[in-house]
Amino acid sequence: MNDNSSSIQKLINAFTLLPGVGLKTAERYAYKVISLSSDEVEFFANSLLKAKQNTKFCSVCGTFTDKHTCDICMKRNSKILCVVKEPKDVVALEKARNFNALYHVLHGTISPLENKGPNDIRIKELITRINENKFDEVIMATNPDVEGEVTANYIAKLLTPLGIKVTRIAQGIQMGSDLQYADEVTLSKALEDRKVMN
Amino acid sequence: MNDNSSSIQKLINAFTLLPGVGLKTAERYAYKVISLSSDEVEFFANSLLKAKQNTKFCSVCGTFTDKHTCDICMKRNSKILCVVKEPKDVVALEKARNFNALYHVLHGTISPLENKGPNDIRIKELITRINENKFDEVIMATNPDVEGEVTANYIAKLLTPLGIKVTRIAQGIQMGSDLQYADEVTLSKALEDRKVMN
């Protein structure tokens, strides 16, 4: 409608590439960028390019890294292997206290709807890794949704015959939440998996 | 904690420069960037740099433009001048239907708290512009907050003695909203400024 179909308008369009960012939010972001210092905007633009260029997947576990093998795989010594769906799950789990496992990122889950079978995710690599290293336990930390459950069960069925202890992360009421707002599936699961208190 | 203090971590930090973006949102944005194509990321980074480099303020009205004088000032013919606080207000008003005024961006409002007086915003430029061009009406479209009101009143007192018709945008109940959620100041204003229905 006016010359906002210009540099700013292009930047607004660029921001809508981000998840959950509509026109209003994109405008707010763009106006903010104009008010940042040139150094900050250059840092921002460089960060975008560098993150895209440098970020690879770790050759061992498959998580994000700038190197051939990620720091966790290089430096950590653990007999516990935690299997997750995506690299960002590794970041989330690393925030849990006192957890020092190694990871294996599947890069997806078995999902018939998306036409994804066991061969489309990194299960073969998982088996190879388990055969080459001795793990005491494999924790299935895929999401507690249908695909995550199916994938966890599929992998458990592959590994249990090999004599490996396979566990699943606990499902139940969220810490700090309120019973009345929990959905019925979560409540059923929480009751079913109840623990003896000592 | 691991090698996420790397390219991705830098990108996450960069995203927190944006207004209202915390760590969680920044992470979501960064992961999305990794999954975009290289072309898209390059477009994004270029848009940032270009918007910062090219965006200037129009020499006449003071809004965002890539040129010396913005398209509205160059092409539009109007005897109505609409005074706003910031360039983004121009973008917002341009979305209103059947509104074809010229604009004057003050780049701020009179605000004793922020130590901003009449000389710190573009009031002198407004007076010069009004003296050099014949306007039928000056619409004060600063925000309906304390600073916006003070600024509108200050400018009205300057212009009215010059024989210029100065108006203020209407304040009242928001279109499509619900009376019960309106604050009492808005309700008082809406009642005070009630109009005869024909």
C-alpha cells in the first residue's frame, strides 16, 4: 500500500518464517530490529547464517553439534543410553538435574500416518551402537504420544532379547500441576503406575 | 553445559534480542532456522541487514522509508495532516479504510518522566510544515495515554491560535468488544462523548 513493501516489509515477511509468528508479531520484531544497533543486527544476521552453516548432526548420537562428534559423546562416560526423537529433546533432558546419560537421537518416530517405518529413523544405528558398546540400560525417552509409544515398544522388543535392560520414562501427573486439570489418560496412567511409599 | 554453547546457542541468544522472546521461544525459533533451507536462512539474514542499513526516516513526515522522501509524501495529495507518535503508527493507520491523510511522525511524546520536552520531539518540524503548506485539518492521533494526551493538548494549543482546525481521534468502546470488559476510564469517556443517533 505504500513503500513499506520495502526493506522493512521484506524483514516482516522473513520473520513469518518462524513458528507461530503472524503478521502482528513479525511487525513488532521488525520494528525492534530497526531500533537495535548495527552491531546487534550484524550479530543477529551472522548467527543465523553460522547456525545454518555450522550445525551438523553428531556422527555418534545424532544431536546438533558444530563438530564431527558432539561434546557429550566425546567427554561423557556412561553405561546408560537415553533414546529420544529429536535433537531438541537432548537439550531438554540436559536440563534435568543429576542425569548424565549418553543419548541416541532417532530423528523421528515410527508413524504410519507420515509413512515412516523403522527403517526411516536411526534404529539400525542404535543397534550397531549397542552391539559395539556395553550399556547397562537403555531409557526410551520418546514422547508419550501414540508414535512415541509405538516406537518405544518396537525398540524394546528388539533389545530385550539381546539381554539389555530397557526402561521407559515415567508417565503421570506433572510436577507442580493440579489434579483437577490433568486429562483422564494421564490420571489413569498415574493411578496404574502408583508406587509404594516408604 | 554441552556444545550447545555453539552456533545454535549463539542464535538462541540472538533471538532473545526480540521483544517478548524468552529462552523457550528463542530455542523454538532457532530449531526452526536449522530446518529451513539455506536459501531461506540467507533471505532472512539479508533482510535483517538490509532493513537496518536501508531504513531511513522520511525527510518530510519522519516515517520509515528506503528513500529520501516516502511514497505517501511523494504521491498523496491531502489537506489533512495526521500527527502520530511513531512510524509504526503510520503503518497501523494505513490499514484503516478510506483514510488518505498525510502524516507527521513526532518520534516520541512529551514525557516528563523520560525527561522529554516539546523540543525533543518533532514539533518544530510540524509547525514549519504547517506554515509552508495549507492544511484544512490536523488530526492528533497520539495514543490515548497520559503522554499522548499531554502532547495532543500541547500541540492543539500551539495550532488553534493559527486558525487551524485541530481534532483528536475518538476514544471509546473498542469495536467488537464487550462492555463488561471495558475499563472504567474508557466507559466514562464513551458516555461523555456519546453521539446523537440519526
